Amino acid sequence: MTALMPWERSGSKVSDRQLTRLAVVYVRQSSMQQVADHQESTRLQYALVDRAASLGWPASRVVVIDEDLGRSGASTVGRSGFQRLVTEIGLDHVGLVLGIEMSRLARSGKDWYQLIELCALSGALLADTDGVYDPAEHNDRLLLGLKGTMAEAELHLIKQRMQAGRVNKARRGELAVPLPIGYVRRPSGEAVLDPDEQAQTVVRLVFSKFAELGTLHAVLRWLVEHGIELPVRLRRGPDKGELEWRRPNRMTLQCMLHSPVYAGIYAYGRRRVEHRRQQPGRPSTGRVVRGEDEWLVFIPDALPAYLTIEQYRANLARLAANAARAETPGTVRGGPALLAGLVKCGRCGKRMTVRYHQHAGSTRPDYVCARQMTDYGSGERCQALNGACVDAFVTAHVLAALAPAALEVSLHAAEQVLAERAELEKIWSQRLEHAAISADRARRCYRLAEPENRLVVRQLEKDWEQALAAQQTLQEEYDRFTLTRPCTLTAAEQQAITALADDIEGLWSAPTTTATDRKEIIRALVEQVTVTVLGTSERVTVTITWAGGRTTTGETARPVALLQQLSYFPQIKERVLELAGQDHRAEAIARRLHAEGFRPARGRGDRISASAVKEILRELGCLPPARTRPAPPPGEAPGHDEWWLEDLAAELDMPAVTLYSWIYRGWVNARKESRRPYRWILHAGPTELAELRERRTRPPGWYTRLRWTDTDPRIPAQDEDQTASSHL
């Protein structure tokens, strides 16, 4: 029994009203293991129960609360004793709260002062081995606050010293860090490569395939397609340390590519916790990945490596470039735009986006720079042009660059195919060897068992049968693999590869070559393409920045909407005027212009038409003005809010042919005259006029492009995000 202090005897702080309530004993034990192994807490718990009895509380009114186990013993990790008192018991039913030390009743100063305040309001007392405290009294309240402050500072110092010890040990490279797939730790603490050859082969294959394919998802698809699993060493359970093969997943591959351990780097402090980002009840949240220059410890060549530090950093740079951000090209996507992610605006320096539109039943790309409109919702497009002309220009230079290396490309392609098949063959042989070892182990276990012990023998027999069945299934799969993909290339296959390499242009335009394949080839050679449209003309300056820094500058022509936009339109006018002075008619002038190499604008065929020549002559004053339509007969004049087609086109400042197309699209309400010549009469009141003017201000192709909600089988699903982002 604990002796009563002088101030705890009759007439002390304990009143009859408090004795009618519960006495709560608080013990900090966070797991069942502590209950089983740390008996000192249990003995202190009994001492506190005796102390409650000495203060006058009967045993029926004494309740014991573990901080995290609770009265029922169920684990509730993360809940403090203060939270359990308030939520499960309620301080209105408590007359006394006992603990080994009062400051341990709460983990933080906030909970501690809140507990003092609630105890003062409810009339509950606090007690420990030093005495009994009444939170309603000023002196006791002051003493309790001082205890809480000192305890909080003590916990901070202890935590700080422990963290400093961990950092000092890590700086010596002695702190055991978790090892990723492909590594094991010896009993001595040394980190070594996984002794299983197949595990090492698969890890090296992951890194080689990422260097070849370039994207994490492509590596994942390749592993799944070829049935390759990842080796995982179990870290807990009865089979701890055993090698288990699991299906590949995106998160595991991402962790492998980001881990510096594979480059032989001992690193500590890559991820640190920012308390402002932590979520209540989730201690693992709030971790932020730091840059290499912010790591607390960086020791190169301290661990066995699967790749060099340069390869590790190149993988990180490739992953960062694959991210879909404004400053990065992103991954290769489907769609006909060959330079998506590589085109840079020559005027503002921003990366140009891709927009698709429908024309003559096919999907065509445009390269558009509208960063101001996208980011700020206002402003005009910097420049835009048809993507086919730039793609053709860059493709011609890429094929010209590949031509001298055709033989080398064919040899490398053959070597690459052979190397890939050799890697797969090696993995298959290792898998078969593993299956044979498992079957042999099961056989030996069965034969070593005593025949009389039928309970054990039956189970060992089942294990042997399962191992034999797994070995047989794997052998059948290997046989099918060998039939579909032989280990070596046949003479016909080698000859086909050489022939295709000699005809690079034919291979480029072959139906079996996808747009994704072409983009991969271009990205392997081209780092960036800068385009600049000269004014509003058809002339486009293109600068190709090759991998390695060399540049090639040239000029191409884009299709434009109007003949007046052509850079050589003044020469056309001068030539038309000269030919008209020689008494040539419009048809003859059009034929002469075509023979001399003058080409029309977009959508006007392959030659300048006679009607276009007449318009030029009329503009130059060489032809009388076009005849106007005769006045409509009586009774056929447009009614209220009705217009003749030519009058409404003039009101909207647009070509009459465009307004004519709007009629057939249903964008304008129109009717025809009831008698010849059956002219169009359009209805457009003030509201309709405002809508038509707004429609007129939108850029060309606005209504022919697919929206992000539309689906079209001709556009691959990978480009839907690009199409959607162009309309945001």
C-alpha cells in the first residue's frame, strides 16, 4: 500500500461527491507485445489500483485504461489516454484520474491543457505517485502546466538525440536501409546482390528494356506480354527471406527506376516529412521527395550496382521528360501528328500544342501556339499552321540522315532481335531449372518420410504431385514459346531485315509502320523543331535541333486560306496585268500562271482558277464590276428580320459562299423564293445576328474539330487528352 501524504488525509481534496464517481487508472502500453514482455507496466498498474483504494475508491469503481489497447484489449493505435477518457467514459462520470506521471496522460501540450480544463470543469482530480491535484485550484493548475511543459521539452530532446544518432550512423554508411528487389542483406549486415541468378537477370532486364522502350508503361506491357515475373524476398512471416515471384506492377517498376541503390549509391534522407502536409491519424503522410543535392547522406559506390550513376540519372531525366507538362515533350502518343511535343514556337518560345480536325473524311493535325489564351483566357493565337507541311519537311531530313547508316541499322536491328530472344531464352531456362529444383526437393522430402506416418506422407505426396504438375505446365509453355519465337533468326528473316533497311523510305511509308513507330524514330534523332510563320503568308521557317546540338534550318510552305496571303501575290498581280495587256482572256491567263509555277491558296485545287483571275482583274480595274442581281419581283422581298444572302454576308463581313455553307449546316434559318431564280432569303433578328457574329469570330476549323466528349475510332484514345486540352 502506498502511504497517504499529509494533505491527502481526512479533509483533503478528495470529497464525497468525487468518491461516488469512477477512478480511472491510465497505463501507456501500445501493443500486446508490451503487455506480454514489459511486466513493469503491469506492476505499476496494480500499484495505481491500490493507490485508488487508499484514497477511498472501492474496487468496483476503478477502471483501467491502456493508451492504445483500451479496456477490451483491442488495438486502437494513435488514440491518447485523454481521447479515450473523453470519448469512451466521459469526464462527467470520473472523479479521479491516476497515472504513473501526470504529464504522460497526453502526448501533446494541446491535449494536456485541454484535459486540465475539462477536469476543472467536471470536478475531477488528477493524481500520480507525487500527490493529488485539483485542476480547479490555481497552485495545482500552475504545477500541472509546468509538468506538461517540461515533459514536452524532454520528449523533443530525446527524439532529437535519437535522430542525430541515426544521421551520424548513416553518414558512416552503417545504418541499415531497406533494400529493393534484387538485393539481400547478410547476417553480418552487408548488402549484396541477390544470390539467385534469375532474380539478377530479371532486374537487369527491367533496366535494359526501359533504356530501349523509354516509358514505364511500355516496360510493364512487355513484361506482361512475355510472362516475366518480378522476384520479391519476403520480409516477414514464417517464410521470411524466401524468394517469391509476383506479377509485375507499375508502382514496383517505378520504385526500381527511382531507387539510387541500383546505382550503388548509399542514400539517406531522400524523403523527409513536412508536418504541415501530414493528415491526422495517418503517420505515413506528409513525405516529400527531395532532390539529390538535398539528401542528408550521399555515398557513391558503397553498394553493389546493377547500373552506373550516369544511367541512373538518365533514367530519372527520361521519367521527368515523359511527364505531361508544358515544359516537357511527354511520351509518344498515337495520332497522325509526328512532331507532337517537339514543336516550339519561333515567336514566343513556347511549346506548341496539337489540334486535330476532320477534312475529307480524314483526321489532320494543326500545330497551334495559343499559350496566352490557354493560360489567361484572353489574347490571340501567336501562330498556327497545318501540321502536314512541317511533318513532311522534318521527315525528309530524318530519312536523309538515316540513309548513310542503312546497313548499320539493319545489323543493329538483327543484333537487337537476337539479344532479346537470348534474354528470354535465358529466363525460360532459369524458370525451368527452378521448377526442376522444386520438384526434386518435393521428391526427396517424400522419400525421406517414414512410411508409417501416413498423415505426413499423404501431404508430401500431394506437394510432389503439385510440383510435377507445375513443372509440366511450364515445360509446355516453353515449348509453345520456342515454336512461335525460335532462338535464332532464319536466313529469310535476316535477308528481309537487310532488304528493309536498304529501302528506308519504303519502310517508313509501309502500312505496317505505325505513327508511333515514326515518332519514336524522329525522337531518337530530333530534340526540338522550331517553326516561325512569316507574317500571314505561306512561308514557314523551320529549324531542326538534332540530338547532340547540331541544327538544320530550312523553309517550307503551308496552305493558306486566301490568295492575297501568298508571299508572291504581288508578282501574280503584276503578271496578270501584263498578260491582260496582251489581250489574253482569264482562262488563258490562268493556264499561263499554272505553267509558270504559280500555285493557288489552300482548297483551290492545283492551279489558280479563271474566276480568281477575274477577281484580280476587277480589282485592278481591267474588268467592269460584277453584275448585280436584278431587283426581286413584287411580293418576294424579304420580310421582317429577313435578308438576302448577299446582304447578310455583307452585314457580317464574310464571304457569301461561307454563309451559303452555314445554311446547309443548319446554323442559319433560310427559305427559297417561290419562283425563279429561287434565291435564298435568310431570317436573322437581333439575337440571331449576335450569334452569327460570335460564330464568325471563331477560328477556322473550330466546329470540325472533335470535342473531348466525342468519340471517333479514327483518332486513337491516347490523343484524347491532347484534343481535350486544346479546348480548355
